[in-house]
Amino acid sequence: MLSRTRPKVQLPLPGPKARAILARDHGVMSPTYHRPYGWVPDRGEGAWVWDVDGNLFLDLMAGIAVNTTGYAHPRIVQAVQEQAARFAHVCFSDFAHESAVRLAERLVQKLGGGYRVYFGNSGTEGIEAAIKLARYHTRRPYFLAFSGSFHGRTLGSLSLTASSSRYREGFGPLLPVYHLPYPNPYRMKDPLDQVLSHLESLFRHLVSPQEVAAVIVEPIQGEGGYIVPPSGFLQALQQAVQPHGILLILDEVQSGVGRTGTFLASEPEGIRPDMVVLAKGLASGYPISALLAREELMTWGPGSQGTTFGGNAVSIAAAHATLDLLEEGLMEQAVQVGARLLHGLREYQKLYPQLGDVRGRGLMIGLEFIHPDGREHPELRDRVMLKAFEQGLLTLSAGPSSLRLAPPLILSFEEAETALEIFGEVFRQALH
Ligand code: PMP
């Protein structure tokens, strides 16, 4: 166990081996890949990971909120090895297998019953399936989504995504989607009222609600900046759209699977969504997504949707092992360790006015960096992220000027303390 360890980094980063790989990466890969800093992994254990030069990092990003159980968790490795030795693939679109059916049953049970499941391979595929099902079931053309949202990069989900115009530039025309402001308590006065009055005005001036198939929303906005909306938001949204027959689709790709301390981040709202999409953390790093839709909505028949790899047996095995670990206490741990991190970061906020907002739930934590007049400060955020890297902490950006912390849910108290201590040094260097 590495829990008493501290990161060990030899500057400058990236080291010689990482630099050589990054040069080859630059020479052969599609220029669309984004490299926020020069980290090239070699192997990991728990929340710790070595790069190819032997530097040791504490991981607070989990491969973008994916590695729920950290690196190489023995239970995940065992589940994957056992399944790989039996079969990896039978094409679930054509042939059922027990463990995939059982995973669907487990997921439906977590939502209280009454749903059916469609398995895909990635978040965007789950969202595409939700878009198609909403259109198929309602026979309506339009969608509603939120500015700042991220739902994927295939053409359907890209039409919903509105976190950066760069993601959309050059790819239009896209599906017909109207975007509402996301209720941001840090940046808006009366955020819920603003969203609801925007919706009312949209229905009055731009689109008849009878033509809208669905509204798609992240319960906590991820790529947009780890924004936690006021409680009651999802309830209010559902109440506003349901009378018009507009479906409510929750994108829990980043916020779901225990990250916020409940299986779904939307659970505290007590609503029954029409559809929920899960992906990222569901199988601790193995590709999978699950669309859950209320059973009355699954009116499509054989062939209306399908995919070769969805329901891959190795990913399903990793998902079972992930759910087992969640059920054995990982979510409770995420709540407690997350509360410790939030508290420690809020103490730093008192010292540094540039740290405008510290927010989050469980282990989904955002830090927003600002200019003295409150404007977003992307350069400062980038400086903090790079200093953190040099001090051996892996973090990621989110939104215009926020840093996101999405560590594996196995992060211990001790590791959280280590991270907080190192943040002290990072802030001292980057914010003075
Ligand atoms: N929805 C949300 C909320 C996401 O955060 C992401 C990925 N960042 C996606 C959808 C798309 O997932 P994928 O990259 O697996 O297609």
C-alpha cells in the first residue's frame, strides 16, 4: 500500500522518456488530442501512478472521473482476468449473456425499478441512444439543453454540447437544439427563476413545447466547470416540462456511479427521470455506457438501435466488480473524504481571494479562479494546474476558469490530507 507515500517528482517535467513519447505522439496522432500537460503514465496502484520516467503522482482526476476504484484494483483486475479467460465478446446485440442481463437488473434496481437498459461503449453513444429514443417515442424534432453543458462529440450529442464553440465550429448544421442558461449560484442572482423565465420565453417566442422531444441536463455540470445547481432545480425543471409531454433525460455520465456520494447525483432531488445515461466510472476504466429509460418509453423494436461492442463481457465484469465495491462502502467514503477536501480547500479560499469559489459534492469538486473584479481567470487556473503537476498532483481544468478534482473514490483520508498539504504549496507558488 502506498497510502503513506508522497509524490516524488524530478523537475523539469516532462522527463526525457516522456518528452520522447510526446514528440512521437505529436508526429502521428490526430491534432484533435488535447495535452493539458506532459504526463505520460507507466503504471498505477490505487490513487498513485508512475510516469515513464519513474516520477510518482497522486491522481486527483481519475482519467476524467473514470477510474472509480483507482488504478489496478485487485478486485477489478481479477474480474477482468476471469472474464477474459472465458470470453470477451459475443455481440450482445445478437446474443444475450447472463452477466450483462444481471448488470442491467442491478442498474434498474438502483433506480427503483421500471426501467429498461441499452448498453453502449461510451458516454456519447449513450446520449445518442437517448436522443434517438426521445425522437422515436415522441416523434418530435426539437431538444432543449443547457449552455456550458457537455454531452459528447458525435453529431447528435455535439448538437447538445455547449461548453465551447470550438467543439462545434466547422461541424454544422447540427440537430435543432435550444439552450437554456444553467443555474449557476456563483454567477447568477436567483438562478432558478432565471432558468424558468428563460424557458417560458423560449416557449412563447421560439418553439412550441409540443414540438420538443426532450430536455437533457447534467445534475452537476461537469466540463462546464463543476457547477452545482441550487437544490430543487431538477424538480422544477421536470414540473415545467412534463405537462407538455417533454421527456427529462439526465446525463449522469460524469456525476453518476457514486462520485457525489449517492449512486446518481440526482438522487437527492427525489425525481423519477424519463431516462438516465451512465458511462465513465461505471466499469472503472473499461468502456461501457448504459441508457436507462422508463419501460413505457422503450417502444422501439429490434434493429432500431444497436452496436457491435455494447455489452462487452469484460466491461460488464468490471462494472459488476465496481458496483460491488460501491455497495461495500466506497460511496460513504467519497462523502467523508470529499467533505474533508472541501473543508481544507475552503480554508485556503480565506487566504486567497483569487480562489473565488470552492464547490462540489462528494468527490466532484471544482475550484474557480478569478480576477480581483470577479472575472474568470483562465491563465491563473492553468498556472495552478501546472504547479500542481510539478508538485506531483494530477488535476484537470473544467469550464473557463475552474480546476476540477475528481479523484478515484478509493482516495483515503490520509491521501486527501497529503493533497491538501501540497495544494498549500501550489497556491503559495501560483497565487502570490
Ligand atoms: N456526458 C458528460 C456529462 C460527459 O462529461 C462526457 C465526457 N466528458 C460525455 C457525456 C461524453 O462521454 P464520452 O467521452 O465517453 O463520449
